[in-house]
Amino acid sequence: MRERRMRQGMRPGGGAPGGAAGGFHFLRALVTMRVMGNCLWPLLVALLATPEPPTLDARIALVLPRPGELRWLEIPWRTDLLAARAEAAFARKPLFLWVMNGHPLGCT
Amino acid sequence: MRPGGTTQGLYIAAADGRNFGYVNHRSPERVLAEMEDGLARFREKAAAHATFQTARGAPRGVESAGPTLRRTPTAAAVVRVHARIGPLSDESYSSLRKEQRVLNAAVGRDHLWILEKERRALLESAGVVANAVQLPPTLSARILRFHLVDNVRGEPEMWRSSEVRRADCEATLIRASRDSRTFAFRIEFLLATSSGERGYEGRLEGEIELAAPTAALVRFRAYSFGEAWGSSIYTPGAPPGRFPLTIAMVNAPEGDGNEAIVPPQASSHFGEYLRPALSITPKP
């Protein structure tokens, strides 16, 4: 599912940078079509299929983690190793340690 | 674990430090199998052991493992930063191996610190609505060098000051009320290594709302869209050529424990993260 989104997901910005990062707005397409005639219907259809989200919040929402990508936060991770060891000893349970360079909770 | 191999990974251990399992793999099946095996070994060898009652404590003078993490500077505001790749063309997508498709479909995660003095400087420069203002240089440099990165496949190399090739900044006061000021900002940027093998070119747009007169962060949101290319040493497998990279930034909710604890990836270079420099002067 995630892979399909990466491949086909809504275009989150607007085209390529270096002049094109500003995006291609629906209104501009509509005006162009009215000026140039109905020969541009196929172009309009293509644009409608990949609309640019209209607001900053909508564009941001496409990037933020989806519920399935936040499930690891349902685990009550401890971030203080020594405190976790003491707790494990008291509870007679093993520790499950996620050890990474950098910060596992902040960066994949 | 092989001698000389990485110590990164997932461990099952007893409180006294004995290890009962280790795996450094992304496969859920392999991780779950190792967890079950490790738990079985623990139950067999450790659960009834007398030593289990006395986990060795911290070394003398050490009260907590916490200091291994950078503390969030006093009054610094924390912003979540997320990155995604795509959508990719059919040709680009087809060229990726299966595991590369999985990695490139992930979401990058990091945190950005906005310092109190930066928020105060912005607030004090506000003037009247529609006035142009200057983004604090350390804030724009921090965003450019440490947060406009492709961290979708893991930990990337950050941009050196000389790798910020273009940074055209605009900022404007767009709303003012008795209690707050809201600024809109925009940065057109080109970031690239000297070899040109890795880069990111695009535009960042955002808004920041600050409480008046405290300069507390009320709301921050920003969105970057552009094309990236190349991989870092530890993030191989980027899509070929130029590919879309989007980055979103939103302020963390008050009291969110992870944001308070987990520092920005680049804060391991603490001084430089707080006071980053650029080789160029951003165009206002």
C-alpha cells in the first residue's frame, strides 16, 4: 500500500523545481483551455487526475505519518536504560532493547 | 554478532546485562522469531535466577542514562519534521529492487529546535502587517543544512555550509492580533555536494505564529517540495536520477514526551546545530 502511494500518490507539490516547483494550478489550466479551445480537454483530464492540494495544511497532511506508521509509538518505550533495568529486575521480565546510532525515536 | 560488526540492532537481555537474543534485520518475521527465542531462553536460564534480583546499578556518580541524549535547550520549541519520496515515474519505480521500494516508501522522522532568542528576534522585527521581516539567520541556516535532507532511508549526511548553493529567503508579517503575530516565509534553495552527486533543489513555504509578548511558539508549519538526487553513505538505494522529495514540518503538541526527549539528528554536532553558518548570504 505504501509502495503504491509512493508510485501513484497525489502529487504533493507542483512539478519540478527550478521554475516548476511553483506548481501548475487548476485555474491556470482552465483559463488556458478557454483561450485555446477544446483541444486541451485531454490535458485538463490529466491535471484533474493529479490535483495539487490547495492549501499548505493539505500538502503537509500528505507527508505526515499515517496511523499505520505510528503504531510503534503504542509501545511504552523507556528512554532511560538504567531505570528500565531496575524496572525489569523488579518485574522479573527481560528487556527488549532497540539500539541504534542516532536516535531511534526520532529518526528511522 | 561478528567481531568488528555493528552493535546496532534489537536485543533481548536480562536486567543484569546477560544477553538472550540479538537481531539486526528489518524483516518482521525474523525479529518476531528472535524475540520468541530470546524470551524462551530468558525463561529457561534467567527467570528463576538469584542474580536477577539485583540488577547492577549505574556506575558511581551516574544517576541516569539520560545524559547520553542531548537535552532540549531551555525554552526551545520542538517541531516534527517528516520526509517522503514520490510519486515516482513508472520507469524510476521499476528500476528499484524490492527492498529499495520498501525503504523509499518509508517516512523520514526528525525534530527541529527553534530557539527562544530566534523567536524573540522574529517577534521584535514584526512591525506592521505586510512588512517584510528577516528570518533569524541561524534558524534559516539550521533548516537548510540539517532539515532539508533525504532521511527517508535512514540517517543522511547533513549539508556543509558550502553545500548551500542558493538560499533566497522571504518573510512577511501576515497577521497581528493582541495576542500573537503570524509570519509567512519562503525559501528557494539549492543544496548540493561539491561533486554534484547528491543534492536537493526546491522551495520551502511556511507559517509561524508566535505569542506576543512571550514569543512562545503557537503554531509552526512548513512544507518543502523539490527534487533530490543521490544517496548518503548510509542511505543507499535512492531512486535513480532526480526524484520528488517532500518535507513537512509541524510543531509538536505540548507535553509530547518523545519530542521533549529525542533531540534532532544533527544535534550530535551541538554547537554547530545551535549556531549554524552558511558560506553564502541568503538573499532577502
